[in-house]
Amino acid sequence: MAVLSARNAVAAPDGSGIRPFRVRFPERDLVDLARRVRATRWPDRETVPDQTQGVPRATLLRLADYWTSRYDWRRVEARLNALPQFMTAIDGLDIHFIHVRSRHDNALPLIVTHGWPGSVIEQLKIVGPLTDPTAHGGSTADAFHLVIPSIPGHGFSGKPTTVGWNPDRIARAWTELMVNRLGYNRFVAQGGDWGALITDRMAVQAPPALIGMHTNLPGAVPPAYDSAIRAGAMPPAGLPADENAAWLQLSDLYSRHVAYARFMGTRPQTLAGLADTPVGLAAFMLDHDVRSLDLIAAAFAGHPGGLSRDDVLDNITLYWLTNTAVSAARLYWENPDSVVAAKGVRVPAAVSVFPDEVYQAPRGWVEKAYPNLLRYNRVAKGGHFAAWEQPQLFAEELRAGFRPLR
């Protein structure tokens, strides 16, 4: 059990007050983690020379060696505790969030939501560029007050004990957090992966205080196309080249690369082994998408790109120590929506398309899905975990995307 401490807590009678939060796990938890990694019963090597059968055994062996020999979780705790962290109960569930206010008076309040297999660790690299832009190549006009919550069942937020915590409900909780708990009467929202869907749902709900949104995984696919792609249909004749390419990307994704999502979406509780074996948890989390796995495998082979070995293990270790593998998986079971299908968003929106994302959303689809489009941009570098991989580019995208709303 983690020792999670809140100092100088201020609680409302109904439990809805905001309490300062710090994290410190007992040393015995870290000793137990290392023991379990060393005791791993390894599978045979894959029978192919590539990653078509999943995460290579060699990558996992390198990961385990680094995890038990050089990795330092206390460094992550210090990094988290250096930021203002808080806890508040919303709709009966404790919600953890980081809240960094900019020193610039004109800063725009922004809530950024992570995805799976991510966490608030995904966004740590963008805290400085967004809240202190003058120290990171921007101007005072680019400043944000930044809120980074942990999705329910993930990281330090509470684990739902009843059904119903789906993206729509989380979106309403985020509005409650921004408006009624933090007192912002105007704010913008951003997300990728689950964060993209939660942000889309906020935009569909359109609370008056939400003046705009940004996404790096746009829900832009026409719903009829999304259904056809999932059914295995070929692209219709006459599609523009970029739409045809996106169709084929999504067809490959749905047919070969979302086994994890199907399993979590139907049988999350069966994944009990992820709560018992850290290497098993790591393997499951690494196999999210082809480009990300390439990036991670290269890092553990000594060729780091956008993510380092520490980056990867920071996130996995957070899931392990908080025992949130299964509680996080249940969000897939709760979700009724396609992440990438258009939702009917009407609020102003900016869209960034990263080249190694699971699909490159065509401008034509985006313009229909987000009719009040502030900005559409194809970024030069980056993938699914854009804020984590390319924090400077990501920050520049948010600055440019939200500039018309200031």
C-alpha cells in the first residue's frame, strides 16, 4: 500500500474540498517490485525476427535489467512533489490533479488529459513550456494556467467501485473541477488517446466556460466510414488520396493492432495477472501501437529517440505501485464510443496531426467534424504520445491553436 499524504488539507463538509497532496511509497514496495522482476519466468523467444508477434523478449530482458539495476523511482516522486498536487472528491470519487498557475496575469486556464497506457507523467515535460513560456521560446501572451488530472482508476485518482465512470461522466467531472472547484469562468481543454475522447465529450456537452479545445487524436472519421472500416470494408472508389490513406491506416489498426483494447473492453477483470507480475504489466503496456513500440524498443537497445528508458519505466512503475492496471482497463469496458469517430463538436477546436499517430486525420474529415476549426496543422515529428515524445513541438501547437481565443 502506498503512503499518500495530504498536508494542510482543507475539506468541505461534503468531502468536496481541495486537499494538498504528496506521494511517498514505502521502501518495501520498491524492494518487492525488484524481487518480482528478478523472479520473472520468461517466455520462449519469438519465432520471427521482428515485432509481428508482439513485444520482443530481448526488449523485455533489457527493460528488466535496467529496472532492477539503474532505475530510480525516488527521482520521479521528487519530480511530482516539486509540483503543486491536489486531491478533491467529485461525484463521490477522489480526483488527483496537478495545478500549476503561471506567473503571467493573462494566462489562459487549460486542462490537459492523458490516455492509456499513459498517466500524468506524460505531461510533466510540458509544464514548463506552457506555464513559463518566456523561458521556453514563447512570449507572455502564450502562458497557461495548467491543470493535469489523473483519470479515475488511473494513477493517484480513486478507483470506481460501481459502474458508470465513462468518458462522458469524466468530462462532466472535469468541468466541475475547472469551474466550481478551481473557479475558472473560461478555460480550454486538450487531450490525446482517452484524453481526446474525454475532451471531445466535454466539447459536445459545451459548458459555457469551455471556450475551445485542442486534440492530437481527432475524432474526425465520419461515423459511417468508421463502422465500415471496423467491419473490414475496403475504401469506396473515388476517395481523395489522404482519406484513402487514413482509411487503410485505420483498417490495419482495427484488424491487427487493438487486441489490448478488445480484451480490456470485454474482459478487464481477467487481466488479474497484470496486478501480480510487473514484467507482464510492462509487456502489456508497451504493445499499444507499432510506432510507439518501435520507439521504446530502440530506447532499450541504446538508441533513444523521443522517449528514454526512464520515461517508459516512470509510467509503468506508477501503474505498478498504484495497482491500477485492472481499474484502468475497466474504462475500455465502460466506453460506448469510438475514439476516432466524429462526435458533433461545435465549440472552437484546433487539431494537430502527428506523423506517427495511429492515423493521420485528413483535413476534409477534420473540417466536417470540427466545423468551428481554429487551426489544422500537420506536425513534422512525433507520435501517439506527443506531449511526452515532443514536448516543445506539442507546446508550440497548443500556443498556436489557442492564440485566436485570447
